[in-house]
Amino acid sequence: MSLSTLGFRIREQRKAHGMTSEQLAELCNVGAVHIRKIESGAKTPSLNLFIRLCNSLRISPQYLLQDELEPHESTRPLQLSNELSRSTCTDISEIPLQCQREETSSKKE
């Protein structure tokens, strides 16, 4: 995956959440210039910052790192965000399992 693709996905999700680069930077405890450089592909986020970005945007690391999105997966980050906002868990890694359980139970009904 290229840095510009990673940055594009971060910027896309930031905008989908109605955040400015300054707001995202504040949530991640970095400068807004640093966020804009990541979004433009000029910088690579550290692992710690990458995790903070995922948590702040309420998206999975898989979404940001996968090489190609399947058409049905383009709405998945917002679905995960909705699940997280309704969930009591604090670990973003639990959300996909929770969504999977809910999808399975709704198919049975």
C-alpha cells in the first residue's frame, strides 16, 4: 500500500466524521501539520499514532491497510463507527466480532 492511499483513507474518514485536521490532531495529541502531511502521503504515522488515528476515527486498522476495497466494504468503517458508539466496549478490536455476532443473529431472524 502506498502512503498516499493510506493518507487518502485517513482524510476520507476524517471528513466523513465531520472533523477538521486540527480536531483530529488534538484527539491524537499531535500537530495539525503532521496530520496533513500523513494525509498527503508525505509522512508515515508511527505505530502509536496509527492506533490513535484508528481509535479517534473509530475505524479498523484493516480498513486503512488493505490494498483494495471490495465494493461492499466501502461503508464498513461507518458501520463499525455506529456499532462502537452503541457499544460499551472500549477496545476497537472487539467491534468486528460484535458486528459479526449481530449480523449472524439478524440473519437467523
